[in-house]
Amino acid sequence: MELKTYDPAMERDIEPFFIECFNVYFMTFNVLGHERDMASIPDSYQKGGQFWCLYDEGKLIGTVAVRTIDESSKTAEIKRLYVSPSRQGEGLGKKLFEVALNFAKDSGFKKVCADTRLDRKASQHLMRSHGFAEVPRYNDNYHAELFFALDL
């Protein structure tokens, strides 16, 4: 397996990967709608943050990102943590999450936030096991139902 920072050459892998992941949750992936941050990953994530892609034998099997959501308070958000449905249960989500969390710490962020859905028990467990606490809604992500934060 190889973890790579996003490069525009990877763009061809992104949409099919997210369509596969979203289909599991009966959601539609739309870069012109609610997922418009994915239309330009460099602009959305790589200015003060980062976006990573995990590949295995040339196939994209996971992603995670960190982006700045409040420069003045040095607050970041972990986003786009997805693992291919066929590879879930291997601990890849935890590894990706820890890459993002360590990046936020190393980059000098003071707080990191994340959101998830009620049906994503593994995601909730991952955040709680890393010290995140539930907080009130902090964004307008219409998919999200639970919100978490951790002071670094």
C-alpha cells in the first residue's frame, strides 16, 4: 500500500471511488452540488491543509483530508475519510484518520473538528477513541448528523 498526497493526475480515480463509497450509504456524489469541494481538491484542501489518497496495487482504496475552517482560531477539520467498502474492517480508516490528526497537530492547529452520520458507528468510535467530544453543529454539511471536536 502507498499513501500519497493528492496530485491532479489522481483526479481520474476520485469520482469513481467516491461514487462507490457513497452508494453504500444510498447517497449521491455530486461535485456540482454538495460535494463541490471535490471539484478542486488543491483549492479546497491543499491551501493550509492536505488531501491524501491510499493506493493498493494501483487502485484507490482510501482518502482523508484536512482543511482549515477558521484561520484566526487555528481550527482544522478532518474530511473525506473514506475506505473502499471491500477494504473496510482492515484498520485502514484508523490509519488514515491518524495521518490527518498528526498533520493537524504538526501544522500548529489548536483544534480539529469532524462530522459524521448516526449510521457510521465505526467513525463515531474512531473519533471518541482519539479523545474527540460531541459538539454543536459547526458546519452546513447536510449529510452530517453528529459533530465532534478535539483541542490539540
